[in-house]
Amino acid sequence: MKQSNSIRIIIWIFIILFLLAGIFFILEYFNIWSVSSYYTKWFGTDKAPTAKVEDPLLLEKEELMKAKMSLDQRAKIIEARDINLKKMQKEYDQLILTLKTKKDQIAKQMESIEQSKQEEESRDKKIKYLSDKLSNMPPEQAVRIIEGLDTLLVIEIFKQMDKDAAEAGRQSIVNYLLSLIAAPSGENAGEMPGGRNNPKKAQEILKYISKFPDELIRKDDNKQ
């Protein structure tokens, strides 16, 4: 009899515990009453200590932050270098443009000098040709040609005639030609048919000759 009573008591205890567990589960499930909070409070299993547990990804996050900061710093350095390179490139382009402009200017100057040189050589050849031609023709005919030439060109021709005569060791005919040009009309009529003398031309030539200190023509030379 006693044994059966004990069994009944045990069964009722299990029934009561089962019912209590069911009630606690329902209360916890519907958030009516948190059994777990009281459990951790009563048995000392508070969650506060768990807050001290470090995040396993925290170290990785810190490394990523450091890497990002390093990349940002490098990006700033690269950007500064890029700006500096662009500035240098602009200065280099400006220098190239300046050098090209100067090169073009020098080329034009050289071209102008070469052209002037060619013109001078052509003029020298022309003066030499006229000097030889006038020196080897009758003076009266030479005078007619001289009267139709530019005064400055005549002076250059006379210089060349004096120079050629000096190199050949003979007397220049320049002063003789001047005397024929300066003779008044009718004078030297036997030498100058038609009396086509031009004293004004001779005076103009002598006037220009007097302005050249290194003039080879000498007024005190004897007439031919």
C-alpha cells in the first residue's frame, strides 16, 4: 500500500513539473514572462560577462581600416605626383613651343641672310661684269651707258674698275670717264658725237664719292 502511494506521488510530481514546464514555455513563447532572464539572474549566468568577449572579426576590421587609411594616403601622394607631373608636362610643352618659335625665327633669319648673300653675290657679279665691259669698250660708248645707270651703281662700278686696274698694275680710266661726263655740251665734240655730255650726272657722282672715306677713286689721279 505504501509503495503504491509513493508511485502516485512521483507521478503527480512529474505531472506538475510537466505542467509547469508547459506553462513556462507558453509564457516565454508569447513574451508574456521571460523565464530565461530570471534563470540567469537566480543562477548567476548573467549575459554581462559575455559582452566582454571580443568580436572575432574585430581584429580583421581594424586591419582593414588600417589598410584603407594606408591606401587613402598613397592615393593622395599619387594624386599630388600626378598634379606635379601635369605641371611639369605643361612647362615642358611651353618650352618646346618657345624653342620651336626661336628655331623658326632663326631659320627665317638664316634664310634672309642667305637671300641677302645671294643678292649681294649677284650684285657683285653684275658690278664685275659691267666693270669689265665698260673698261673694254670705247670711253665715249661707256659714258653713254653710265649716264643711264643709277648713280650708286655707277659708284660701285667705278670702285671695281679702280680695284681691277690696281690689281693689273695699270692706270684706271675712271677719272677720264668722269671728265667726259662732266664736259659741257659741245666740248670734246669730236669724242662725244651729238654733244650728249651730262655735267649734272658727273657732279652727282662726285658728290656721292665724297661721302665714302674708303673710296678707291682718287680725284688727284691723272687723266688718261
